[in-house]
Amino acid sequence: MMKAVLSRAGSALLTSRALRDTRRAVHALHRRVKGGAPTVLYFHQADDPYSQIAAQALSAIAARYKVALVSMLVSPPEDSAAPERAMLRAYALRDAPRLAAEYGFEFPANAASPDAPLVALCNAVLLAAKTRGTFFEVAPLAGRALFAGDAAALRDLAAKHGASEPEAVAHSLAEGDAMRKRLGHYLGGMFYFEGEWYWGIDRLCHLEARLASIGLDSLPKGAAQIAPRRDMRLIAFPKGGPRLVIDYWFSFRSPYSWISFPRMKKLAHHYDAELRLRFILPMVMRGLPVPRVKRMYIMLDTKREAELAGIPFGTVVDPVGAGAERALAVLHRAMKLGRGEDFAELGQRAAFADGIDLASDAGLYDVARRAGLDEAAVKAALGDESWRPVAEENRKALFAAGLWGAPTFRVNDMPAHWGQDRFWALEEDILGILEGAKP
């Protein structure tokens, strides 16, 4: 009971606008007192596809916003922050070309994971460019050559722009890694500005909005952003088309699952698609680590994304353990009774917006009642372990799709997408199927 009370209060404070505004004001005051220029740090990981895309926006950011944009080289994240690293690498290489094209950038369609000697050469070129003040120009070119496996092009860049010695590169990477860790992150492709982190092109819109709000945008108010947020559009389409089935993997402990669920329902219902709920156990309950620094970033990032989507978020009682297991047991029964979508949505809202403890009888039964389940159905569900093999089957299917985390989704067995920021891609897949079925 006390743990739930503390969780509600702590999460509500952590994600509150008041605390965010205070934190921003303190950083701004510190900058003014020191007399420094507003500074955005960019952390570039040479062999990270998302860094390669972000690097292509650096010149535009520097030209438009009245900030000092400082680049730093970093290493890949530690294993604890990047579980299933091989799958992450494969997915990023598949996701990056489509993401780049969506934002008007480029990434090789058939890129392979670059080998260590080529990455080392790329970092040497990047550090030399950083030292000479040409990083924004050289980084996209070096990354293009790296992911194309074009050693000759990288050597040409080294000849033209220079290449730092291995000892200097190692020192620079260590310096970047230490700065990233001190400021509280673990990934490459990250922007940092006065206490807040922004991941690559996908979150650049938040940084742009913040800079504009404090008068650092050189363009008039309301000008289009460099990387505006992408989301589903809900295009009108003729009825009676091919059958659409959306597989949707989600977890009761994933904040991103919660802010994706209402939108997923809306998308599926708009396109008359069958929404197949593929519930899975939380990552930490499947033996995959989630470090504290990662949990903190996810909470704050989810809050920003939730605000843009108009979805409540922030008063949290973590359902990990008994809460998640009990919720999955009831969900399994609810799906059989035709109430699965209702319980899944209300259960996730309870955990991440309403501060309801799903591990308690009072909390779980209340959510179930609002989802249309009576007390007898809940009792029967809690005495039934048949949800466990279903969750395991869903996990295996998720891994077979090349992913491991929630939310993940796909339509009609097409390649799966990961993350609540990929609804635009899922919708494109849907529209492609509908368009292809036209006579």
C-alpha cells in the first residue's frame, strides 16, 4: 500500500510540467549567470543508423537556431541498456532507410553492419573533421560511406579532411562517453539541451519547439520545423477491401505501450482491421535488464509524447511482478469474453495515468468492472494459469518477427515496426495493401 502511494506521488512529481518548467528555468538562469551561449550537445555514434540520419540535420539546426551546436563522439551503449543487441542492430538497419526517406534524408537500403576497422577509420575522419570545424559537412558523407561499406570513399575523405590518430580517437570517445553518462544517457544519436534529452530525428520536434519557445528560432513564429512529428493520418478509403489483421505486441509495464494503445485501437477501427492482441511479459520479467537511467529517460520522454498525442500520463504505480501477472490473467479471460481491448486499455491507463495498483484486489477488480467483467470472471481468471503459455507463444512470435520489446506491430505479416512513433509506417503499410487490392 505505502509503496503504491509513494509511486503515485513520486511519478506525478517527476513528470509534472511544474518540475519541468522549474528545471528549465534553473538551467537558463545558470547559463545567464555564467554568460555562456545556449548550447546543444549532439552525441554521435558512428555505427548507429539513427546517428547517421540525425547527422544530416545538423547543418540545418546550426543555421536556423541561435545556439552553439557541439558534437561529441560516443561508443555504442552498454549491454544493459541495449538488450538483444544483434536484433537491435538488424532492426535499425531495416528501419533507418524508411525513417530517413520519411524526413527527406537518405540511408542505404541494403546497408550492412559495418566492421570494426571501417568504424575505426570513420571515427578517425569524424574526429579530424570535428577538430577542423567541418563535422556537420563531413559526418553525413562519412556515415554514407561507412554504411555502404565503401572503404575507398572513407579513405578519400580521410585524404581530403584528415584522419586523427587512434590514441586521439580513443580519448575522444572516452570523453564523449563520460559526458553522456554524467548528463544521464546511454544512446548515440542524442541531442541534449539544458537538462533534457532528445533522441534523433524522432524527437527533434520537441527540441525545436523548446528552442522556439525561448526565442532561439531565427524563423518567424509558426514556421515549419526541420523534423515535424509524424503520426497516422486516417485516410478515407473505400470499404470492402482485403482483410486486414494487425498483430500488436504490448506489455502492461511499458509506458510506450500505454500511449500507443488508444491510437492503435483508433487506427485499427478506422481501417476495419482485426486487432490481434499479443500480450507479453515485461522485459525485466523476461530476464532483460532495464537500467535506472533508461527507466528515467523513458518516463520523461513518454510524458512529452503523451502530451502531443493528448493522452494522460504520469501518475504511475509500476505493475511489475504481481500486478502485471494478474492483469495478464484477467486480460486472457477478457479476450475470450470479447472485452479484451477494453480491459487492455483501462488496465494500462490505470497503471500509467490513474495511479491504480493492479497488484491490489481493489484496483484490479475496479478496472475489470469498468471493462465489463464481473467479479466471477475475475476470480476465475486469477485461478487460471493458461495465460502463461500464450504469453510465451507471443514472445516467440515477437522474436521471430525480429523484435523483443513493446509496443511492436505489423499488418498482414508484413515486416514489424517497433515503437509508438511508427504509426505512420504501419498506416503506410495498410494503405499499400488497400491500394494494391484495387481492381
